[in-house]
Amino acid sequence: MTSHLSGPVTAPGGRRPRLPGPRTPREVATALDSFRDSVAAGMSHLHHTYGPVAALGIGPLRWTFLFGTDANELVLGNTENFEFSYGGLQAIAGDTALVALPNAENRTMRQLLRPLFDREHVDAYADRVLDRVRDRLAAWPQNTTVDAYTELRLAVRLASVDSFIGPGVLNREGNTLDTTLEQLHTVLNRSSILTLLVWNAPRLGRLRLRKPLSRIDRVVHAEITRRRAGATPTPDPIDPIGFLLRPGIYPELPAGDHTVRDTVVSLLIASYDPTSSALGWSLYGLLANPEVLAEAKREVARELGDEPVRAATARRLKYLGHVVAEAIRVHPPVVASARHCVKGFEVHGHRIPAGSRLMLSQFTSHRSPDSWPDPERFDPDRWDRTGTATAAVPPAAYFPYGSPRRRCPGSGMAAVIVPAVLAAVLQAGDITLADDHPPRLDGFAALRPKAGLPVRVHQPH
Ligand code: HEM
């Protein structure tokens, strides 16, 4: 195969090169149908039907899907040639958010924000999530069915608002703020080809999200004004707004309140959606595999005894860490990484011109039999580096947190929060899956079970 970076690539006569992909009305209809089912299913369809390179859409709305470790390695390993292309998130997070900034500015911004991701902040955020989760678990009535995905998602969302905007905001704004936040994610998560288009057109996204966005802006700007007037939520170990308002914090970047707004909104929306997804799929992995569940319960009892889990003690839960690693292999919260290329390049003998919008697929890569023996099997022991089952996993085969050089800055947070919440759920009592069928897939910004995760509550929670 050919996979090298080259100069500007155009077809003879300046036309875009023809790439494999649906062309006839029938092929296009089949592709659209598969995306309607779920974006994950759509990508699997393209991969199986057209091979490692497949283009979908027309003109500026065309996406080129690249499948397989060679292409992943080429794109993820050459950060300077591939910029992020998350127009949907940009619509919400704003033009100065991490996700919207070109690589060079992004690097500077990440340096500035590093203190927000240190151990003290991670533990404070995780403990807030745990408090919210325990509130929800305490309200689960015995002998009823509860949607565990939606419940845990709500807990993470509320803790994220407390942590990233301010702990008093929900009291001041009431529950409708929570509904507003969910509206923001609805457009990003709809399984349809439209989602892909919005992904490519931030202005269209902003138009559709005008109302919820103006509410969030009002809330965040009010909070910035309160901080400027001296209202500091102390003692609060997190407080990103207070941190960002320190004089001189943005020496080389567009300063001003809108940058503070963009940063906190991006932390908020980038955190709770994939984290809830990882929680939902990890809990499903536990409950659908009795021997895994039994091993996890043994670990929680052995490591924590009767002590309720906290962030600091969750770090002892190695097996639950493997459960999470395996869950986000089989069900990666972010199913695809979106990029556009600065320079043209060649891959698998196809020429991809400069400016092309690209999608790499975590979903298909994490399930490829070329990289994973028995890929559909849920096996946390793959991650046990002391055992025999695991070979070192190349980043091009497993990249739930994206590229090495522009990796998700919240991966350390997720690595503490998700096992901690699973332990809290196990400590609270017995639950089983209420539905024998595997959940159907939904979502794009974050993969979710279409009908939630109904569980039967057997012991008081
Ligand atoms: C299991 C949970 C999570 C998963 C699977 C996840 C995954 C990802 C992925 C795949 C990317 C894009 C990387 C790429 O395309 O190369 C990303 C970016 C990002 N994530 Fe996460 N994430 C998670 C949790 C979090 C948390 C808790 C935060 C905390 C605030 C966070 C903040 C961000 C931000 C700000 C970006 C944009 C980074 C940039 O543009 O440079 N994420 N995440």
C-alpha cells in the first residue's frame, strides 16, 4: 500500500480525484440508511462495502473515511498536517475553544490549562461526580427498573456544571439549565447523515442551537461577572473561571471574556457526554458478563472493604480499570476522529487532496480482527499486562482518546471517574440487566445505548 505525505494533490484538470464510495442512487440510499441506524453502523457499512478508503457527500460537504491501522498511523502520527475538524463541537464551544484552535495555538492553550488537569483537580471533580452518583443511587427504588445510563449521565452532567461553571449555578438557574444542556447535545448525537453535515458546518450548527446557546452564554457570562465582582466559590479546588480570569493567563492568545466562556463551555460539553458513554458501556460490560462482574465485586471488596469509594481509593481498582479499557474498545465513546488535511497525501494508492475532510474510525479499528483476536469478545484480561493475553497495543489500533500529540486532556479524569463510579454502583447493591438483548447503538459525538440501559434493582440503593 502507499501511504506517504506529498505535495498538493489534484486530479488532472484540477478536479478532485475519484475515490471509492456510494455513487448510484441505490448505493447512496443504502449508505444513508446505514447512517440512519447509527453513525457506527454507517462507518461499518462503508468499510465493508468500499474498503479502506471511502468518500461520502459532495463538494465541501464531502467526507473521506479512512479505515485501518496504516491510515490511522499516517494521520495520527502527523499532527502538523492534520487539523481538527469538529465543526459541530465548535458551534457550541466557540472559536477560541481548545477543539477549535489550530494545532499551534492549541498547544499554547493546553500549556496554560494544564493546572486544571492536575491530580488535585481530577480528584475534586471525581469526588463531586461520586457525590452526585450516590444521590441518584439512593433514590433507586427496590424491585423496579431504572435506566442506569440516563441516571448516571445526569449525575455526571450536574457534577460537571458544578465543577466547570460554578457550584452555585444550578441552584440559581434551576433544573431547566440541565434541559438546555441536553438540547445542545441532541443535534450532535442524532444518527443521520445530517449530523455529519452539521459536523462540517459550524454556522449551521449555531443556527439550529441558537436558543440553548444563548441561555448557556448568559449563564456563563453572569458567572464571569460575579467572579470579576469578587464572588469566589471558596473553598473550591476547581473553579476554572477564577483560574482563567487571573491576570496575564492568556498572554499569547485572544484574551477576553469570550475566551473564558469558550474554554469552560468546551470543558463542560467535552467532559460529560463521552464520560457518560464510557460509564454506560462499562456498566453494560460488567452486567452482561457474570464472571467479569464477580471478579470486579471481589476487587472492590478486597481493596475498599466497607469504605465508600473516593477518587483517591479508586486508583487501587486495577481490574475495573481493565473493564473500562475493554468497554471503550468495544464501544468507543467517540466513534470517529475528524480532521482536515493541510497538504495532500496518498494512502492505499488513492490521492487525497489538500483541504479534504477526513474521518478515522475508532469504532471499526477497535473491532478489527487484524488487531484484536476474537474482537467481539468482552475480555478485560486483554489489558492485564502481567498476564499472557496482552501484547502491546499500537495507538493506531486503539485510540479512544485520539491522537498521541493532541490527546484528550481529560483522559486522566475519565480514568479515575469511570472505575470510581462503577465501584460506587457495585457498593450500593445488586442490579441486573432488565433486557436480554444487546443495546442498539446511537449517538455520534458520544456513542450511547439507543434505549438507555434498563436495569433491575434488587437490593435497596
Ligand atoms: C471516557 C471519556 C472520554 C473520552 C473517550 C474522550 C475522548 C476524546 C477524544 C477522542 C477527543 C478528540 C481527540 C482526537 O480526535 O484526536 C477528545 C478531545 C477532548 N476532550 Fe475528551 N474524552 C473523554 C473525557 C473527557 C473529559 C472528562 C474531559 C474534561 C474536561 C475532556 C475534554 C476534552 C477536550 C477539551 C478535548 C479537545 C482537545 C483538543 O482540541 O485539543 N474529555 N476527547
